[in-house]
Amino acid sequence: MRDWMIPAPKVETTEDFCRTMLYWHESLSEWSKEEKIRTCYVNGIDASNATLRERFGVEERNKAVISRIIKDTVEKGYIRLY
């Protein structure tokens, strides 16, 4: 999925079943905030601005967009910065 630049899958579980949903969007601007955060979390260990720019298909001049996604993911408590 990394090569396709699509959001990380959304996994929902209940007592009786597990559902995995895949989403496809043409550009990052179509992704929801939740999809951006989930994808940043899934990339966790590699979640540097440079690797996430590549993952999301964002040019270096727009690195503030990725910084915001990282900040939102940290605020949700999904990742920590070291």
C-alpha cells in the first residue's frame, strides 16, 4: 500500500467479526484527517517528515502539511516524538 499512496486500512472489530476497509483517493487533499492520522500511525517507526512526504506524495516545499499531520498524530497519543 505504501507504493500506492493510499490511506492505511481502517480495521473495525466486534465480538462476531472483523472488517477491514480500504480507501482510494486521487490526492492527499481528499483524505480525511482521520485517514491522515491513521496512516501516520501505521508508518510509526518511519514517521519522519521526509519519509511521510514520500508516503503521502508531498513535495518538500509543502513539508508544513506533513508536520501538521505528525502533530495531529502526536496529539491523539498514537506516536511520540523523541
